[in-house]
Amino acid sequence: MDFRPTEEQEILRRTVREFAESEIRPHVMEWDEAQQFPSDLLPKLASLGLLGITFDEKYGGAGMSAVDYCICIEEIARVCPSIALSVAAHNGLCTAHIARFASEELKDRYLPRLVQGEVLGAWGLTEAGAGSDAAGMRTTAARQGSCWVLNGAKTFITHGRTGGVMVVMAITDRSKAHRGISAFVVEHGTPGMSAGKKENKLGMRASDTSEVIFENCRVPAAQLLGQEGHGFIDTLQILDSGRIGIAALSVGLAQGAYEAARDYAKERRQFGQPIASFQAIQWKLADNATRIEAARLLTYRAAYLRDRGMRTTRESSMAKLFASEAAVKAADDCVQIHGGYGFVKDYPAEKYFRDVKLLTIGEGTSEIQRLVIARQLLGQ
Ligand SMILES: Cc1cc2nc3c(=O)[nH]c(=O)nc-3n(C[C@H](O)[C@H](O)[C@H](O)COP(=O)(O)OP(=O)(O)OC[C@H]3O[C@@H](n4cnc5c(N)ncnc54)[C@H](O)[C@@H]3O)c2cc1C
């Protein structure tokens, strides 16, 4: 067993950290307040390979491993969880679904554009009435001659407005329940597809989230992604790897919050001494640092197993569950250690506190992760 990162991984971590510190940190609050994804950042992310982290070099991807992917997401999230969410959704959901299950024709058409940052990818599973119970969706795709005609609406879609390409799950045969759901690649701007309400969110505000509506939206038959009826089954595999990404995002956010709390505790003086000298503060720092290490180990182990071609349903859910809940605690303690200054926007604590809550909700709530883990344990 070897827990040491390789020299290349050390360099990767340093490179992404420097990029996040110089290109993202100075703008974090400006982008949060504007509630807008900074499109100027796309070519910069692409030039570092961050929009095609694990994808084949023949499409312009960086060809990195799942462990490398975690390093990238963790380092961006340490500085701005919101940008990390956009990068994770683009890589881990939309682009991953196309790279894994699409025909060569679709891969050739979309992967180069996605990995070069020409367009951001969106991925639409959730609907207003179908969140945790995603297979209960109502959006349909009906075959008409050489086209599929999509009708319905997807809710809470990352890059629903700003994206250029979307993978959409829709019912193609209602009688077959979850085996009657298929995936499609739809380009934003296709007649009949429109962005609905933009969500005004608690956190992750630089990452655009909106509704996407399909009204008699006709897409060529070749836009079917993977086999007909396999969309939901493939989705479960995409979520297995996507959840490792959310776990890495949680580790990064927790690390950022912990560092902000530690630095403030050393600087802030009360009763004639730095508050870091009080045991109550030390215990919070020690507990958070320990939880973050444990979360990191679960996350990187799940990624390591993926890199060896193993199915990681249980490990991904365990990493996501533990890391996201550890991050919630780290962000809460960060505000507490800052006292009143944790409640105002001059310090990073309040933003970590707002951003973190998405992590126990997106890509399956904590309750759903427990359900997935229990099913795996009980062999159901
Ligand atoms: C910022 C943001 C970005 C998102 N991005 C995307 C995206 O890009 N693409 C996409 O498809 N979706 C996206 N989502 C949707 C996200 O995945 C869902 O919000 C999530 O799966 C939960 O679904 P829901 O909100 O409908 O909650 P619900 O499913 O209604 O859950 C409500 C509560 O009930 C609990 N619950 C539900 N079922 C059970 C059960 N069986 N046992 C115990 N408890 C249960 C839940 O844990 C939760 O606490 C995003 C959401 C947000 C907020």
C-alpha cells in the first residue's frame, strides 16, 4: 500500500493550486454576487486541461486518471466551490456520459468542443416531480421518422442556460419503467428547447442552475446516446464516478474552510491572546483536520479503484456521504471560529457556509447515499 502521490501528481496539485489562487481567488465574491458563470475563465480552464481532465487525448482531452481528477476538483473547490461545481458537472456528468456511452460519430462531434471549452456541458436528469426518484421522470422522447421528439422539463440543471450541449434523459417506452429511459445529446439553440427559470440560489451562485424546457423539440435519430432503453442504467454508472467528484469537491471546500479558520484563529486576539490558544478552538481545528483526512482517504481510494476498472457504487457513495457531511461541519465551524466576522462578506467563511449545503443534496442526497450503501451491504 502506497499513500504517496507521484511526482507528476504533486506538480499537478501545485499547478492547479497556483491557477486557482491567481485566476479565481481575486474574483470569488464578484462572481458570487453577479450570479454568473465567468465565461472568460473557459479558455483558461481549457488550456490547463481542466475541461477534459480524464478524456482521451485523441479528442483533445488531458488523459488523466480519476485520482488526478480528484486533485483538480479539490484544488479548485478549496478556493471557489462554485467554479469547482461547474467544472465537475461539465467533466463528470455531460462529457463523461458522452465519452463513455456515445457512438464514435457523437464523440467526434462533441468531445473536442467540450474539452476545448468551446461549450459547457449540461446534464439533465432531475425534474420538478422526480429528484431522488429520478426514474419517476415525465419527459418523453417519441420516435417520428428519422427524429426523436422531446417534450417535458428538467429542473435544477447546471449550465441549463450557459451550456452549449446537454445530455437529456427521457422516457422512450413507459411500459418498461426505468428500462424504458434513454439518453439524448441536444444542442442548446435547437428549436423547441429553451431555458426556463434561472434559480436564485443560497450558494454555488457563480454556477448557473436553471430549468430547461422541451416543447416538440426534434432531434435527429443519431442523437440517441447509447442504446435505446439504457439511459437510466448508464446514468447510474455516471453517478458512481460523478459522486467521487462531489466527494473531492467536498474535501477541497472543507480544506479551504479549515485553513481560513486556522489562519483567523492565529490572528484574532481576545482576552490578551490569540483565540487559537483556547482549547475549545484547538479541538474544532483538530476534529476538522482529522475528518478532512478521513474524507480524503475515502475519496482517493474510490478514485484509485475506478482507475483499476472496478465498479465503485458503494465506495463512491461512502466517499460522497462522509466527505459532504465533513465539509458541512468544517464550514459551520469556520463561521463559528470567525464569530461575528464569519457572518459578514469581508471574510470567506460565510461563502463556504452557503456553498457547502449543496454537497449533501446534489448527485443524490445524504439519505439516498445511505440507501445506496445499505443496498450494497445487504446485497439487494
Ligand atoms: C445547485 C444544484 C445543481 C444541480 N445540478 C443538477 C444537474 O446538473 N443535473 C440534474 O439532473 N440535477 C441537478 N440537480 C438536482 C439534484 O440532483 C436534486 O436536487 C437531488 O437529487 C434531490 O432531489 P430533490 O431536490 O427533488 O429532492 P427530493 O427528492 O424531493 O428530496 C427531499 C428530501 O426527501 C428525502 N428523501 C427522498 N426520498 C427518500 C427516501 N427514499 N428515503 C429517505 N429520504 C428520502 C431527500 O433525502 C431529501 O431530504 C441540482 C440541484 C441543485 C440544487
